[in-house]
Amino acid sequence: MVGRIAKSLQDAAPEVLYAATEGHHLNIGPGEPAIGEWKALGLELPHLDSMRSYRKQRVLDQMNKMGYDGVIVMDPMNIRYITDTTNMQVWVMHNGARYAWLGADGHTIVWDYPNCEFLSGHSNVVDEVRQATGSTYFLAGPRYAEKAKAWGNEMLDVIRAQVGAGSARIAIDQCHHIGYQVLTEGGVEIGAGQELMELARLIKGPDEIKAMRCAVAACENSMLEMAEALKPGMTERELWSLLHAGNIKRAGEWIETQIIASGPRTNPWMQEASSRVMNNGDIVAYDTDLVGAYGMMADISRTWIVGDKAPTAEQKHVHELALHQVESNIEMMKVGTSFADLTHKSFKPPAADYRHYTVLFHGVGQCDEFPDIIFEEDWDDWGYDGELQAGMVLTVEAFVGVRSGGPGAKLENQVLITDDGPERLDTIVSNDLMF
């Protein structure tokens, strides 16, 4: 395994070799309590080598379909998809210190942060590791242009070595503009790497679905811990911290947003966690937006009542309307249903009377993914067509808040599209716990 990646690992110190192989966090595995909880639920763990190979082949197939000779990815989600390697995932989202290449011949290179070459030692799909050349201002200061040109010249060398001396068509998901210039001046035709990667990531393989089931189960167990702890006198942030803690101890990675609100803060939606103290009888709503075990997302929303008071008529009304929306719209999530039909034929409360969420459905995998299914009134500006396919995973969304004021309710379920119809991946019924 070590000889397959960076040559520098061949003569590495024992502790580096250990970190690259059996000491790697992905090789150590999720551990407890996750494994025990998943076993109790009868869940099967993913075979990670097979999942990695499936993902790499998805990208190669899409690359061939779109006529690309290779792809350069800097988005950490895309690096994870191609290589199943990680390093400071959130940090590298805003610091270009990590990127990867996949050629049409299958050769895969990861450029990693200095002294981190061992972090790819676990992956069966990585062929080579090099040290990254960062060109953000933080990393390079006033020498950023020099470093970006060095980045571009190294990429030209890779492209010429992998593709040949002639012209090449390469997809890139994001890049410093100076790096683009170096590539185009070197005769490279640049295409849209985000399009390539979103389409590759669209259909989940069997092991990805197993991984997602585990991530969703871990998320729901964390939600149950939230529900058990929820009581009047807690702040929104105190409650929200329990989801973070539950996710991390169950081998999760991070939470993309901090969308939780209570009482009068629930309408309009999209408020972030605050120090507001929740009172008995308040409504509290949240959206997990959780990148969980195996790097798979669990994107679930629920609305609860704080304490032991029965819900008010206003609270019940918006919750029941949101529940009707998600349950009705799940029935539409069948193979062959068009994005246009999802937009125009889904149930949604009248916009003149109720505030709603930004979308009706969206794809989900490692994070929010293509497609994004918008509301009917937005079709002319944002709509595009397509159709649901087996193996896609989407969430179905609902927020309902009366425009004249009062509480709001947020619900969201995660759904696998199968040839036999839609399958809910989340299992906690929206009104099972607190409503």
C-alpha cells in the first residue's frame, strides 16, 4: 500500500507509516457508540474499497461522456468523492491548499498540505501524492501570483505527461484565475468541473446508500438525545450543541449551518442559533444539515414543542400543513417524474398567505447536491428540467409560516428513489416525539 502512494512514504518513520495505514482515522473506523447502534438497527456497513472504486468509475464514465481528458478538483467534497481522502475539510474550503487530479486513464494524484502525504495512505484509488502549492493570499501573501503560476505550470506538466503534448480538454471545479490563465496559455481547454462532478455524484452506489443509512441513523440518535434533554430554560445554542456532540461521537464530521429557532424566531425561517431562552410551550424548529459518518449527509428537519404544554391551535395548524406538504410530495418521488412536474404539481400552501422554504426538493449525498427543485413562481428565472432516476437521493422540504405572523414549522425528510417507489431513509415520524 505504501509504495503505491508518495515515494517519500517508502522510507518514512514508523509513526508516519502507522498514521498512513492502520492508524488512519478512516481505517480505525466509526467505533462506538455508532457501530453498536447500527448493529442493533440491522444496518450493514459499507465496503469502503468498493465505494471508492464505484465513485472513481462514475467520474471516469462522466468524463468520457462529456469528452474530457481529465479533471482537477479543489472543492473538498469533490476530492473526497474521487479519492475518499480528507484533511481539514472546512479549512481547505477557503484555503486552496489541497486538490486532486483524475485522468481519463484513471491515474489519480492528490496534492496535500505540507507534511500530510500520509493522509492518503488508506485509499485504494490514490496513485500518487504530492505537496500542494497554495496561492491564496493567506498562504502566499504578495507572492500569490508567483505561486499560482507555479501551480499552473505543474498542472501543465501533469496534463502533458498524462494526456500528451497536444491540446487537452480539462474540467476544473474551481481555481485561482491566474492558474486558469497559465493553463489556457498552455493550450488547455477548460470546462466546467462542477457540472461534471455533480452529474457523477448524482446516482448513489450500493455502498454509498449503506453509508448514508448509517449517517442518518447516527443523526437520528443524536436527535433523540436532543429531544430527551430539551426542557424550558435551555437556550437554542445549548440544544444545538447536543446535535454537534452526537454527530462527532458517532464519527460524523461537521454541520453545515446553524439553523435552529424557537418561539417568535421561527417565522420567518432561516434564523441561526441564538442565546434565546426557550420557554414552556414554545415551538422549536431546526434543520440538521449534518455531514455525518463516512462523509455522508443527513439533512432532516423537525419542529417540536418545548416542555409539557399542549401545542396551540396556531402551532398545530402550521405543523399539520407542513406535514401534509412533505407527505404529499414524497408520493411524487418516483422514477421518471420530471423536475418540471415536481415544481408545478407538488403541493404547497398558497404563497400569498404563507411563507415557504427556498426549494421544494434538493439532491443530497455528501452535502446538498444537484438537482435543486424550486417553486413554480421561480421557474422562469431558475427552472430546468430532468427526471428522477433510481439511485438518486433527495430531501423533500417544507416550511410553513403565516404571513400575518405567528409560529413557523420546518420539516424535511430524506428519500431514496428506487424502481419500487420512494423510500424514506429517516425513520423518526415528524410528530412522534414532541408534537
